Amino acid sequence: MYIKTLSSRLQQLSAYLLPAQCLLCRLPSQGSLLCMYCQKSLLKQRPHCLHCALPLIHDEAYCSQCMHNVDAFTQIYALDDYIKPYPALIKNFKYKKQLLNGQLLAQLLSLSIQQNIPADQISQVDYLIPVPLHCKRLRQRGFNQAQLLADVLAKNLSIPILNQAVQRIKNTCAQEGLNKQKRKKNLKGAFTLQKEQQASLKDAYVVIIDDVVSSGATVNSLCTILLQGGARRVDIWAICRTSRQPKQIISP
Ligand SMILES: [Zn+2]
Ligand SMILES: [Zn+2]
């Protein structure tokens, strides 16, 4: 009797806490963040490069850049290009603290990963590492968006998070408007490895979690540090991948 009352109270509470409408189209969503229609359309895969996840016009395997570039990471996987509705969802999440948007994006990313990355590859991942924020930026924003995304992914995909493995010791300025070389210079010495965590990294397959990957300079810099620290493979999972330099999004 007591359990029954408790469970009906919890149901009432979740109906109150969870939106009854789809966050995007406002149609009834039966307690989910998205209606079935929006979820299905957002999980539709567009052609993208299998190495760097840049959107492709034709259904090739790799983009022209990846034919020549040598990256530190093995693979980037992104939910989509930086196109509608993602810019608004991400900006509201990061800059207006609409954390429900973050939950929604992380849920979509984990569903997309489960649909498109082989289960035996996912099960080999040892740790997720959210891109760390500099302590000053963390104080300003009040939360690390990559950490929130990683928390949901860790739960849904049963992969532990390796926190404190790397620290951001340089409060890098926005990368917008900088050329490739200046971006690299801007990030030089931005991250440092915590010696206490180095044993966990040895021979590990780690995945960096980020919200938007644009030039790839940040994740490449972080990836190099992790490989130097002993990781055997580093991938990146992100909400969006774009070659454009969208204002604001570039700032970590
Ligand atoms: Zn909808
Ligand atoms: Zn590529």
C-alpha cells in the first residue's frame, strides 16, 4: 500500500517535472523531452566523413582534408552538422543555463551513438573525458556543459568518466577569427595531465566529450596530451561538427 502510494506520488512528480510537450514543436510528447516525430527526424543520418565527421555532399567515406591531414585522434563522431535546431539549443544550454536542453542533446547523442557505432566498439571504451573548462570560466558559467553531456552518456552507455585526468590551466581566448597556426598557438600549454591519473590512462581507449567541434584544434590538443599520457586510442563524441566558425560557440 505504502509502495503504491509512493509510486503514484513519484508519477505525479515526474509529470510535473518532465514537460508534457515536445521541447521543439510543442506537440504532446508523453513525458519525453521530444515527440516521436522530432526524435526520428533528428536522428536521421546525413553523409559525413568517417574520420573527422565533417558533413559531405556526396556519399563518400572521407572528406578531402582527411586525405592529407594526420590527426592525433582516431575518429570524431557527431550527432549532426551545426544546423537548425542545434545552434539555438546549444546557445540556450551554455549561455542561458537551460539545462533541460543539455539533457535533450545528450539523450539524442547517446541514441545516435547506439544506432551508428557498433556495440562491440562502444563496449571497448574505457573512459569518457569531458573537455575541461578553466576554473575561471567554470565559475562564470556555473557548470561545464561537456561534463553534463558526459554524465548522461556515461549513464546511458555504461562507460565510466575519468574526471580530473586533465586540467585546463590556460584560460584561452576565443578562437574566432584566428587562423590555423594562431589557434594552435592559442592552445599551446592549455591542458595538463594530472600525474595521479596517469596509471588509469595507460593503454586506455578514451573518448573526449565536447559540445561543438569546429576547427578541431581544442580536441587535437587535448588528444595529444592523452596519447602522451599513455592512452592507446582517443576518439571524440560531440553534438555538432562544423567547419564554420560560429560566434560564441567557439568559446569553451
Ligand atoms: Zn516535436
Ligand atoms: Zn574528414
